[in-house]
Amino acid sequence: MSEQTYKLNSRLATPEGEYLIQTVNDQKSKRVLSSVFSDGELLETQDELLRKGMSSDEVLKRVKEMHEERTRELEYLVGIYKEVVGGEDAKSMVFLGQALFYKKMFSESMKLFTQAVTVKPDYHEAWVHLGMVQFKTKKWNDACVSFSKCVELCPEFADYRNHLGEAYLALDSCKRAVIEFEEAIKLNVYYGEAYLNLAMAYILNAIKREDFKLFSSQTEKTEEMLRKAEVIMPDIVNEDYLDGRKYLENGDLENAFQKFLHVREIGKDRRRQEFLNSYLKFMLGASKINEKFLTKQIKSLKKAISVNPHYADLHHELAVVYTLLGSFIHTKAVEEYKKALAINPNFRKAKRNLKLAENEIKGFELLVKAIVRE
């Protein structure tokens, strides 16, 4: 394989900031890495393993192709953002905002969600995503306001209760956080993250000594909640989590809390990448959906479901990706029938099957449009 290193850079700007796309072949890992930066901060990296024995020209070609793919993808999102922002279509703002949030373009996503709740004040999906980006950017008080609005609009949604509890916890309001986490668990007894959060709330209360009643049962309650979290989310039991357990056993509550917080946030970042529906909606428009992309997402979602079988959203996202893969494969079948007829125009069976497939694909198109429209 070529030992030559290639690096390509492109810059894109929105009214809120500038983004650098950098693609390079890494000699050590034998991969092509394509990364997006904002103000010097790495937002995300996609990588691809290079085939053994590739020549310098082949490596350069793949670097250029991958760089062009990432640049077109971001150009598409930026272009749609400029069209949607400041408009009146709240649903489009939320869909695009989710896609940008997934891409860690927080300034743009926050502007869209803020505009969406201004246009449609009772749009709870807009409020929850506004709260999520506020939380991610450490605007805790603002996040509390947004999540409180979600709970007001949809008090039966366990996720909204859990989000509000996390915002209270970030503000060291342990008692109010405990109330919300307990409400979330009442609504969904299999809510593993709420159990972990409840354990963290007890630990933080023991540190801050905000509420004596919570402190008096802290040790027993913390242990009970951690055990339940481990049963429902066995994937959280990693090195950081075990370190947190050790700190807890040794009475080092501050470090225990920080370790569990790190475990929770890593899990959130991972799940943000697993919930792809809104992102796929805009990728479809950019013509970036292909069999390789969808197969990769199916593998990722199936892995996530194996450790989070009670997450309805994960099963839904997997169903969406399967539907898109079916549509993609069916389109490819139509292309092959046409190629067969180009070679042999009198191929009667191919003619018949092409007509059947073209009729079927119309149904697929309607199905895909209905699914991504929400």
C-alpha cells in the first residue's frame, strides 16, 4: 500500500459559524479519516479501512471521493438550514434541527428549535429538542424551562420527566431531580437511565446535604438504583462504571458521581448516533443513502437493541432503516431489469418483471415518504 499521506480541506459557513472538513489517509491505521471541525473543536470523524495493496493513485482517489461525500453532505444541510431558518414551517425546523444536533452543529440547531417554539408554542417535540441542545451546551436554567414546558404539555412522557430531572440535577437541585426521576420510573419501570440518574441524585444530595430525608437513606437507595440500572442496561458496566463503584465503596462520593456522570453522557452520545430517523430524512434528499450506509446502520442499531431491548425508539429506527434498505434494493432491481432489456429488448420475462417492479416501487415511494414525513 502507498505510504504517501494526502490531506484535503474544505470550509463551509453558516450565519452562526464556520466549519472545516478535513480528510486524510492515516498510514498507521490504514484508514481514510474524514473529520468536521468548528472553532478548532472536533465535532465528528468518519473512517473507512483501506483495501490492502492499494496504489498511491487509488488511495488518493478514495481520499478525494470520501472528502467530496462529506463536503456534499454538509453543504446540503447548510443549504437547507439557510432556507428553513427564519421561516414558518415548525416541523421542518425540528427535523432539520435534529439532523444538525446529531452533527453537533449546536448553534444552528438551537436557533431552529427556538424559532420552532416561537411559531408553534405547543409543539412539545420542539421544546424537548431545544432543552436537549441547551443542556448539551450547559445552559441548565434554560433547559429546565424547556423541559418543564414538555412535562406541562405531555406529563405522561417518561423521557420528558427524566430530562427535567437531569436539568435539576445539573443545578444541584437534588430533591426536585429525585421527584422527576421517580415519576419517569412510574411511567416506565424499565427505564434504566432513570435508575442510574436516581442513584446519582442520592449521591449528589449526600455531597451537597440539600435534603436530610434523602440523605438518611442514601446508601441503601443508591445501591438499589444501581443494581436495577445494571440489570436493565448491562452495557453501562464498563471500566468507568466499575471505578465509580469502587469510589462509592470507599466513600469518595465526588469521584463516584463524576464517574457515573461520565458513563451516562457517553451513553447519551452513543444513542444520539443510534437515533437516525431525522438525520436520514435529510440524507435522503442529498442522495447519500446507499446499501453500504444502510447496512452499517442496521448493524449498529441491532447491536444497540441487544443491550437496550426495552427502547421502543431503537426498534422503530431499525424498522425505518429496513424500509429504506428495501426501497433502495428494489430500485436497484428495476435498474437491472432495464439493463437486461438494453441487452435483449425481446426478453419477455424481463419486460413483465420490469412492469411489476415499477408498479411496486411506486408503493415503496409512498411508504418511504409517509415514514419520513412523520
